[in-house]
Amino acid sequence: MSSKTIIIVAVIALMLGYLLGYGTKTNKDGQQIAGNSTKTAKFYRHPMNPEVISDHPQKDDMGMDYIPVYEDAPAEASKKILFYRNPMNPEVASPTPMQDSMGMDYIPVYADDSSASQAFRLSPEKIQKLGVRSEEARAQQILKVIQAVGSIEIDETLKHVVSPRFEGWINHLFVNTTGALVKRGQPLLQVYSPSVLTSEEEYLVAKSNQNRLDRSSSQSRDVASELTRSSLERLRLWDIPEAEIRRLQSSNKASSSITLVSPADGVITDKPSVEGMRFMPGEVLYKIANLESVWLVAEIFEQDMAEVKVGQVATFTVNSYPDRAFRGKVTFISPSLNPETRTVRVRIQMANPKGLLKPSMYGNVSLEGVTHDVQVAIPESAVLDSGLRKVAFVVLDGNKFEPRELLLGVHGNGYVEVLNGITVGEHVVVSGNFLIDAESNLRAAVRGMTGQASSGGDAKSHSVPNASEGGH
């Protein structure tokens, strides 16, 4: 504080002391004598800091006398100061006296000072112009709906591969494109395998020997029969198509080429095979997936996991089909949490008979949660959320509004539970509350600059820089 300011404050303090003691005398015990009556000071206040008081007369560090406060002193002297408010920004407060960056003193706010209240009035004309609409807070049921994002994945139980168990070469591809639809038993490719050809010839030799030994001893017939059966079983273990085995049995001729067929209905998702290519046992030639049923994998936030159960109904919407909603049921909840996203993967089984849902398709997921019976509920549109706090405007009478900080609970079907801040029967603003919030900040800023509460009715327009801090 500058020396000039200190001198001015000292002069004001001396004048105030003189005015309070005008026409009176004070004895050494702090008793004020006026005529035949004597007044006793309640306490003594620091001339520069009203927060500092004393029960006996004394001087401050600058030698100035403490100011006595009597029973009939102005009411402001005995008021309890709640806090000090920034004169330019009413959102900023301090528990002790201080100055802002421009050197302006913070304004004290007293316990019974109307400036401590944030309630304000608007004229009926302004209320109509802002389009203000309110709704009563009441007890009701809230169906919590969990919102998440998810993507379509192939059902792992419906994946198939074509992977021969023998060595060979590809002679011809009947299905030569990825994404092609195939049916179970449909020919995919024709291959040549020396191993399979040798096994077929061994079968034919064993079968011929069995026929020649038909009239031999039972032991010889059993040996020949076992050789025939084992050679045929070797072909089946190599997963040779049953149609090829039947052809071999009926024609008694070995074939230099074998046709491999699709093991299931589905879509070719991968095709590394090329005509003329050599393949080894276990090498994948085709990957096939049945997309009539798919998985929807949703990422559920950690705080919503208590509401998710196996068997729960889920709805999936995508931008590709804005007029459609796909439904499924939760079949699996991951036992682990992703530490980076703080989400849990939840698997939802989705029917896809028309193939509209494609793998990697991304969209929104809604899970129908539990119905909650709440004591106080208000529309979600009534809540102004700044990220730091949540506020709603309560209608105190026809044209008086008061902001209330809220503690909220569950959300659902357009309503939110209020745990603290609003009681049943009170009306909250559900439309025009953003404009009311701006009006509230403007009035608070003007009140902070003038040091007094605005009167009822519609306030006059003021040009105040940075009046609004962006709402609550």
C-alpha cells in the first residue's frame, strides 16, 4: 500500500473517531460520558483492519488509537464478515482482507448482507424474452442407460480355415477372391499331392488282396481286411473329402488331383493361396468366417461396471443406418480392466442375418441398466455443468431465481437424481438457463463493482469488461 493511501486512510479513521466521539467524553476505562449517562465500549477495533479487535484500549503499530465500538454503534460494526469479494470478479473471494492486481480493496460480505445471496430478480418481460421454462423437482423412477462405444468383430466360434494335412501343389482355384460368399461343401481349389496319390494306390492294392484272399484262412482274410481299413483311415485322417473317398471306392482308380471344399457357410476373409503354389502340411490356404452372427465389443467405463450384467439387453446404432437400431445380449464381461482407457471390454452377441453389420464397424452402444427409485429428480436440461461443479437455477417466486450447487446421482431417461441442493416441490429452470446464468454473472459483477446488491426488477444495462466467467 502506498504512503499516500496510508495517509488518506488514517485521516478517514481519525474523522470517523471524531464523529463517533462528537459531543462526548471518554474516561480512562473507555466509558463514554454524555451528560449524566455513561456508555461502556463493547470492544475496540483496529483503525486499519476491522477484523482485529481488542477488549481494552490500545494503539496499533503506527500509534493510532483503536476505535471503541458501543452498544448503539452502527449495525455494520457488529456484523460478522463472512468473506471478502473481489470488486471486479465476484467469483473470486478471500477469507482475509486483501487487494486485487489493480490495488482495489476486496469488499467485505457480511452474514446478513443481501450481497452474500446470489438470488436475483428478472422482469416479466425479460423472462418472456429469454424463454424461461421451469419444472418441479419430484420423486420418480429413473432407468439408468449406460452409454458406450463399440465395434463389430467376427464371432471367434464361427471362424474356419482350410489347412491341408499333407504336402502338395495347387492346380486350380475355384474361389479366387477375398470376400466371396461360399457354402458348406462348395469346391474351393484342386490340388495334387504325391502322398495322397500313394495312399490311394495302397488302398487299391490292399482292397485287391482282400478280394483274392476271400477264400483263404480267416487269419489271412483278417490281415487283408485290416490293411484295407487302415489305408482308407489314413485318407480320412488327412481330411480328404468324403466325396473323394466314395469315388475311390466305387471307381477303384487313384486320382492325381483332389478337390478341397469349404468346411462351412461364410465369407472368405483371407486367401493366401495362388495357383501353382506349393503348400506344406498345416499351411492356411483360406480363412472363412460366418457373419450371420457377430460380436459387438463395447468399452464400458469403470464407474458404470456395477450396472452391467450377463444377459443384459444392448442396442447398437451406426451412422451407416441412422434409422435402425440393432439389439443383442451381453454374453461375456472381461475380467480385466484396460489401465490406459479405464474401460472394460463387454461382448454382446448380435444376430446379423442380412449381413448389414460388417467387421470393424464402429458405433454407439446403449445398455439398459437397473431402474432406481429416487427421492428427488430433475430434468438433465436443468443442470449446468462446468466440469468443476454442477448448478441449477431454482425459481423462488414468479420472477426471482437462485443458483444452487448440486450433488448428483444416477442419470437416465432424461432425468438425474439430486442428492443435495434441491428438495421435492421446488421448481428448476429447464429452458433458458444458459441465458439466466449469463444474466446472473453480469449482475454479480456489477454488484461487486458497486459494493451493493441490485434491487428488484430488471437491472439497467452496464458495460462491464469480463463480466461473465463462462457460467457455472
